[in-house]
Amino acid sequence: MSTTPTEFQADAGARRALEVQLYTLVGRPVAEIRITRVKWPEGKRWVALALAPNRREIPMREGGLHHQAAVILRHAFPSANWAVAQDYDVATGTLRQHVTPVPASLRRGRR
């Protein structure tokens, strides 16, 4: 069992800096961004999913944007476990491990 915290909090200055960096990177306001490390036939890559304030996905064309988003957040939160997907909430400055809930039909009475 890992003792690595699953949630990290950026202070107000870091939160604002991250907001500006992410806005500059994607060209519009970002509400949340998920960073995931994936294995492709060519090797491992970073994949970023950015959501606008209206919760719609912001298209991130290749050309290094996914990698740059990962670098920005990894620099801000070096102690996070980057072997698992991480979600960053821009408004709160909270980085937490992405957890996919188990559907009720698979829980067998567990919550």
C-alpha cells in the first residue's frame, strides 16, 4: 500500500500561475485538466484532457501540447504519483488522483 498522498493543494500564487500557464497553453480558460501516462506502440506518452468552464472538452492538437501540460503540472506537484492519472481543478488548485467509480452493477452490494 502506497503512503503517497492522493491529493495536493497549490497555494494562491501557484494556483494563479498555473491558471495563466494553462490558459496560455490551450488558448482559452481551463476549468480542469487530466494528465494520464499511456503506452503506445511507439512508447510511453502523456495525454491531457482539458475541460472548459462549461465542462466541454478543449481540443488539444498534437505538437507537444499534451507533453507541455504534463510538464507544467509535474513541475508544480513533483510529489504526486504520476504513474496514475491526475486531475487538476484550476479553480481550487487541487490535484488529485483520478478515480473511476465502479458501476453499481459491479459492486455487489458495496458502495
